[in-house]
Amino acid sequence: MTASPSTNPIADRVTAVAAELPPSVRLIGVAKKHPASAIRAAYQAGLRDFGESMVQEAIAKQAELTDLDGLTWHLIGHLQSNKARKALEHFDWIHSVDSLKIATRLDTIAAAMARSPSCCLQVKMVPDPAKFGFALEDLWAALPQLNQLEHLKIVGLMTIPPLESSMAEVQAIFQQAQMLAEQINQQGFDRLHLSELSMGMSGDYPVAIAAGSTMIRLGTTLFGDRPA
Ligand SMILES: *Cc1c(COP(=O)(O)O)cnc(C)c1O
């Protein structure tokens, strides 16, 4: 008997990637620029975690997926202050807390909404003017104030290596992020327990997992090339 061709290649790719992951790693499907039907296809293979870069795009897709139970939404792109409320309404996780200012704003609004989102601090392990994220020295300086934000669950770090990095540099960046989380944990801040590492995309996720990633954010590998 010959195998019949799959009618759901996205589900097949989700199944194949998920089968290879250690149980400690959460797979987040990034269907940005793809339609809601792509998320529906991945859902059929059991995926429940989805990441979006843009608040408005996520809201539009969520409106088409209200029949799906148990979805967890992750904001992975830079958040502008004026979208903070919408982000809290529509996401369970915010991986891209990239300044003390946005963290403080999220905390204030989360308090008013009686929400407590899980958050990662996005950090630039090497200077990268093209990217959002805390510079290392700014992150260290902000820790005492971040520790005061009672309505955010700050549970990890997120990092994205600069585009032009070699694989050796990418590996070093992920290992340094893992060590940074440990160093921060050793400071004894009562509210900062960084057990999550959001790192790894389609081009580098095996390296990220080897360095201790707990959340990989995969777009192209699962959903194919993004429409321009
Ligand atoms: C687009 C995006 C991804 C997914 O990228 P791929 O290379 O397609 O896997 C992951 N993380 C962030 C922050 C993104 O913006």
C-alpha cells in the first residue's frame, strides 16, 4: 500500500518537529503574515501555542479562531505603549518586554485589568542597533525596579542574535543568555525567577535547545516562507 499524500503539510511539519523536541521545550508556532487557516492546520496536529509579532494581526486571527479551545497566545514583537492594553487583552505571554518603560506601563494596566501576564525580558546579548531589547547594562540597572512590578510574572529572558551572526556566534549568544538568567537568579530578587529562555527560530533552534532554550519560536519551519 502506498501512503496517500497528506492534505495537511503544516500539521505534518508540526508533528515531525514536535516529535524531536525534548519535553522541556515548548514549541510556539509563528504564523505571522500567514492566514488564520495556517494556525487551524497546526492546531489539528496538537499545537496550542502561537506567537504573533503584531497586536492587530493577532486580534484579526483570533476573531477567526474563536471555535478553537485551549490556545495560548504569545506576543513576540516590539510593543508600543499605546498598544499595551490591547496586548494584555489578547495575549497570555509577552516575550518582548524590552524596556523598563513598557514593563512599567504593562504592570499598571495589568493591575487595573486584574491580569498577570507571563513575561520575558528581551535582551540584546551583543549591541545591535537594529533590534529592540535591553542592552545588558540597562537590564542590570533596571532589575531592582522590575522586581517591584507586582502584576507581571517575569519568568524568563528572550533573545534574538543579530542577523549577520555566524553559527558559532549564535551559539555563544544563547549560552551567554542562559548564564545571564542564572546570574540574575542568584541576585536574590524575590520576584525575578527566570526559568524560561525564549530563544531559537527556524535557522538556529537546535543550537538554542542545546544551550538550554525552553521556548522555541518557529515560523518558516512549520508554515513555509512568509508571503512578502
Ligand atoms: C518571525 C519571528 C520568528 C519566526 O521566524 P522564523 O525564522 O520564520 O522561524 C521568531 N521570533 C520572532 C521574534 C519573530 O519575529
